[in-house]
Amino acid sequence: MPSIYTTALMDHHAHPDYKYEMDDPTHSHEGINPSCGDEMVLSLRIEDGVIEEAAFTGHGCAVSQASADMMADLITGETVEEAQRLCGLFIGMVQGKPLSEQDREDLDEAAELESIARMPARVKCAELGWRTLEGILNDPEGSQA
């Protein structure tokens, strides 16, 4: 079985580009994984239906932190609709749904977390940032900063 600790995962964990306190976010939402104590606050700046900036703060395991950083990288510059589509693809993938070659390409580095589907205890870790994003995108009024 391939290791979930890929180079990309370890790089994003060790050197996250999107882990910082954002100035003036338009939306923010807290995500908690009670099974392992991971917590994060995801902040977005959405302007004219486009995610102009994404950042997170919090703490957790390498998988949750790296997955959130990959997600923030992937959705920055995307429309809200595209971010929702990518979110659905990622959550489906870690729950074991097969990806097409195009889906894998669209998820970019995040597709490297596909093997987590075979490790049920780690799925919630990988999903934390994405589920937090879903919380914002599915109820943008409720998560205004």
C-alpha cells in the first residue's frame, strides 16, 4: 500500500503557504475533527463570486494541515462554483469514489491523498479543511466574517 505521507503532503505540512491570519476576510468558518482534536478556522476573501484569497489557522496532524494547505492553493482564484465542484471531487475521492484522469488533474496535488480512502481513521483528517470550506460555500451568509 502506498504511503499517505507523500512528498507533497510533507512539503505542505512543513512549509504551508496558506497558514496565516488573513486581514479582512469576507467569510470564515471553524472546523473541528473531534475524533483527533484537529481544529481550524478557514478564512476566505470572496469578491464577485471568485475566491481571491484563502487562509487557515489552527492545529492538527500532518494530514489535516497539509490537506487544508493544498485545498487553499487549489481554490485561490477559482469561482465559488468551481470550488464547490473540487470540494465534492476531493471528499468523494477520500471516501473511495474513483476519479477520472480529468478529475485527478483538476485536483492537482490533492489527488495524491487518494490512498487515504483505504485508511478510514485518516479520512476525517484529510476532509477537515474541505468540510470547513463546504460550510462556507453552502451557507455563505452564515459564515460572513
